[in-house]
Amino acid sequence: MSGIKKLAGQTLWYGLPTIASRFLGYLMNMALPFFIALPEKTADLVQVYTLIPFLNVLYAYGMETAYFRFSQTHDKSKLYSTLSISLFLSTIFFSVILFWQKSNIANVVDLNNHPNYLLWMIAIIAIDNLNTLPFAKLRQENRPKRYAFARIAGIVINLSTVIFFLGFMPAFASSHPNHFLTSWYDPNLGIGYYLIGNVLGSVFTLMVLSKELGQIKFQFSFSLWKEVMRYSAPLIIVGLGGMVNDVLSRLIYRHVVDLPAMEADHELGIFANVFRLALLITIMIQAFRMAAEPFFFNQSKQEDAPKTYARVMKFFVIACCFMFLFIGLFLDVFKWVFTTLANPRWAEGLEVVPLLALGNIFLGIYYNLSVWYKLTNKNSYGAVITIVGAAITIVLNIALIPKLHYAGAALATFCCYLFMMISSYMLGQKHYPIPYAVKKLTAYIVLVVLIYLAHIGLNWIVKDQLWFSVSTGLVMLVLFTRFVLKVEARELVKMPILGRFIKKKM
């Protein structure tokens, strides 16, 4: 249990600040409905932020995971410098190629109305890629405070820029046309200030990480680099496939849906907003991965490592179940916010959020399961799983979006992640057996889905009553909490902070 305590402590110090930094970014994205009246106006921005994850995978080509893996067996200083130099040179190369091909890219992804978006996108990707290994170094050295400060500082700069130029300046410039601040504001850029804010935030983060960047030495081990590349090459396929599964629906949505251009842009803007709600679970997953990935590698030499991984999975699934209930039981609150405080059209499509959220739980479980192929150097298995998952995503999106629209895209995501989770579990038990509590975890997931469906049923009987929806949601959430505390009391009592609370209740 000591391993779990260690991870729990790291999550408190490391995961929670990560959630805070990501939640600031999440709030900035969720603010779109309050800055932009109509969803279709955000379609081009959605396209750009759909391209960025794809290109990030190519720019980073698995160096982050490779750093964690090889820092266990190689000289860390030489490894850090070798990988940093490799990333610096490749970043320049990829950025030049993108700049050279920007016109062709604009034609392919339909960004001819905003070609400047691509220039800002290249700057964001390049700068963020230079931050990759300094952040990995902080994680590997278990320095959560500095990591969190760098992350949050960049997000704050980003968020402040967006609020200033989109929330404050339009009215200020109209009433003070001769003020010096007005000369800094271009109303024609509009939503482009999201990208400008991102660039400024990334630059500031790079400045904060200057100490880590200064630790890069001018030494490059070609033999070490080749060894790392053999390990990380399959991770490129894993990463690209993962991005296909994650963002393809938004990337191709307006190209495959059978609607006029304006209506297609509207639905894309709505679906991206719906996807952001489901990302509440993804925020938690990403924060957990920040603490868990180096933890998994560090624990791999312990005899009881498989049991530790199994316990980690159990607590992870329980946390995801709570997040699913928070989203599903209080979906009417989100609907009220969009309907009352923004444009009611932003509230469309919310019914598919729970399906997307459940799919993201499967993705989080898959990330936990993937420890087996990373520890056994069988990354090619991960690549195969991801390629098949990507094929499922492509086929189902093309087949279902024209017929089911939002629901088709959500169903494609759900089916892909369900397949990846099941196939990774089956292969993992063959090559690196871990005693996961499969029946109990399945029961938890089924239970929260049934609770959500029961909530829908009650609200169908008592229609359009927000107070009733929120009240029944709170009761159901409390009952599920009491149930988990009772079932997991022996395990939870050993956890820091939470254990003290449970002891008092017992």
C-alpha cells in the first residue's frame, strides 16, 4: 500500500496543481459562448486546435515517454542533452516545412479565410515543443511546485490576453477611439486573439523554464539517440492514432455532414462545445498521467509492482465514476448556463455529452493498461491497437456523422475507446499479467450508468424543473459516495487525508 500512498501524495502535490492549470485553460475554452454569439463563428478556430494535437505528436515523436524510460538506466544529463538537441533541430525542420506548405495546408483544412491562423499555430507548436523535455525533467525529478507554476503562469497569461482583447477591448475601443490602448487592438482579428494569447502564454512558459533549458549541454550521443529512437518510433504511431481517435470527428465533421456550409459550421461549433464538457474527465485523466507515468516506471523494479498497478487502476476508475456522475447528473445546469447567460443555440447537442464522457473513461482505463507494453518494450503492440482503433474511428465517423450528426461522432468515439480498452487488457494479461479487479470495476461503471439513466427517467416524469434535476442529482451522488466509502473502507482508510476522515466516521 506504500506505493499507493506515494502516488496519492504526488497527486495531491502534483496532480491537483496540474488540474488547476488545465482547468484555467478549460475555462478559457468554455468562455467561447460568452465572447462569440454564434457557434459557426468558431469553426475555423476549432479546425486549428484540432490540427495542433496531430502536429504535436510529430514534433515530439515520443521523446517525453522515452526520457522517463531511459532515465532509469542511462546517464540523465547525457540523455537530457541528447534528446533536447534532437528536439531543437527537428522543431526547426518541421516548422520550416509547415511554413513552406502553409497555402496547401490552408486549402486542405479549409482555412483560406484565416491564413494567419496557421502562422500562429506553427509558433504555438514550436514553442510548446521546446517546453516538452524541461517539463518532463521536472516530472521525473518530482518537482511539482515548479512544474505547476510554469504551467499555471502560461495559462494565466493566455487567459488574461483573451479576456482583455475579447472581453474588455471591444467596448473600450468603441468609447475611447483615441486612447493609446486602442492602437493595440484590431477588431478584425476577433477570435484570433485566442491564438495570440496562446502564443504569448507559451513564450512566457519558455521563459519560466529558462533554468531547465540552461542545463542542456552541447553533447550529443548518436548511439544513445538511435537506441531511444528504436524505442520511441512505435510511440509516434500510437500518438498519431490516438490523435485520430481524439480529434478526427471535429477535423472532418463539416466535410462529411450533409448540410450547407453555414449549417455545417454551426454544428461543428456546437459539437466542439459539447466535446469540451466531456473533457472534464480528460482533464483529470491528464493530471493523473502526469503523476502516474514516472511513478509506474519507478515502481517497475518492485516485486509487488503488478498489485500496485491494480490498486491504482481501481482508485482511478472510482474517480472517473464520480466525474461521470458530476457531468451526467448536472447536465441541466450546464444547459441553463448556456441558455440563460449565452446564446441558447450553444445548448444544442448536450444529450451526447454522457456518451462522450463514458468513452473518455474507457480511454483513461486504456492509458492505465498501456503500462504493460511500455514496461516490456513492446510498443509495437500499442501501435497496432491504436491503428485498429483509428480505422474504427475513421469508418464510423464517415458512416455515422451524415446520419446521426453529433450522436454519430460521439458513438464513433465511444466504440473506438471501448475496443482499445478491451484489446489492451487482453494482450496485457498475456504479456504482463496484472491482477485487476475486473468484476468490481465493471460493476462500478455499470452502476453509475444506471444511476444516470434513473436520473433521466425521473426528470422525464418531472419535466423542465431545474431544482428537481439538481436535487435528485445531489441525492444520487451522495448515495453513490456512501456506497463507495462502505465498499472500499478498508482500502480508503489507509489513504492520506481521506483515511483520517473515514476513521472518524468509523
